[in-house]
Amino acid sequence: MGRLVPAVTRALDILELFLDGDGTLSAPDIVRRLQLPRTTVHELVTTLAARSYIVPVPGQPGRYRLGVRPYQLGSRYAEQLDLAAEGQQIARSVAETCDETVHVAILEGTDVIYIAKVDSTHAVRMVSAAGRRLPAHCTSVGKMLLASLPEQELAARIPDDAELVAMTPNSITDPAALHEALSEIRARGIAVETRESNPDVSCVAAPVRDRTGQVVAALSISVPMIRWSEERRAELEQLVAKGAAELSERLGHRGAA
């Protein structure tokens, strides 16, 4: 690995300061927060402003905000994103950590479609495939995605008189019970499914958000019941939340500080 260039590092440190607070900074603010010499900060601010990375705030002399150039770079990055490809990479990383089957899925109507999958190396593992479609209410990813919908949209997709199919005896088939379960999921930020889509498998799932904060997918970890326990569930909930947060970050989302 090559040597880091101090001036470039400091310039990037300045730009990253704008991610916090009200999005405006003065040179004295930067000096105080980065503990840099005033002359260095002045030179860096002048250079960043000349290249449109920062611009003066109208009516606030000496204060700056981000300019158009970071937006242009971010837009180009967003154009190159591929949710399935990014999801596959994160799913692989999560699967390597827990050695269980990991999926990324999106919501279409009242079904989920799996767009990425990495298998466990265990002899006993979940049999599934990317591209497969399942009823959302029977899966952890599906329930996570349903729970993320606005109430009005959720009611339109699954009205009170909806007929919910059962994949196993544990599947939720009563819309009222489903809505209650979704409320709990919404509060926890994690979905758990215990033998609702497969009598031999349980799953945990977490939401994946894009740069606007909208939930666009969910990431899950599926575990055969022979390896499932409350202790294991708690471990996997933390891991799936971490994996979903990493995928969200790749999509441009900034979590709570």
C-alpha cells in the first residue's frame, strides 16, 4: 500500500466535517475541530472552494457549505450501483462470518423476490435460489419489507379481508395477526421467522436502505432448526443488522450518528 498524502487526507477530513451539524462551517470551526494550523486550513478551504467542493453561504460571511462537485460525484456513484451485485458481496461476507445461508430480497406486490444468495457450507442447509418468489408474509425478509411500508400502502396491499396462504402450519394467515406482528417488527427493526416458510428453517432479517433512507431490500440469515437456539438467534440478529447496515452504506445511506 502506498503512502497517504497528508494534504489530501486533510482536505477529505474537512469535507467529511460537513456531514454533521447544520452542514455549514467556518475556517475557525475547522481549525478547532481538526486541530490544524490556521494557515493550512485557509489554504485548503481556498483550494476546495476554487474547485467547487465547498461554496460560501449567502448572507453568512466566512461560512461555507458543500458545493456542487460532491453532489456530482455522489450522483455518478449512485448511477453505478447495482443492488444485486452489492447485495451478493455483502451476503458473501455475512455468510463467511456465520456459515449460514444469507439472502437479499426485494418486495414486489405481496411477494418477495430473492436477488442474491450465498449458501452455508454445512451439509444441512436451506435449499433456495436467487430469483425465487415467495409470499412476503411467510418470510423474515418479507415481513421486514412489509413492516417498512407506510400504513396506507400496507393496508392497500394486505387489506383486513386478505386471504393469506400458508406455507407451513406456523405461517400467519390472519391479516390482523400479521399487522400486529409487523408492528412489533417495526418497533424492533428486526424480523424473525420461525418455521413459517419451511418447517425445518428459521430466519432473521434486517432492512436495507438507500441514500434517501427508504427501505429498498432486506437481508436475512436462514438457519436449520438443528442449529437454532435463542442464543444463536440473538447472535444472528446482531450480525444481520450489521450486514444490512453495511449494504445500506454502500447504497449511500447514512445511519444515525
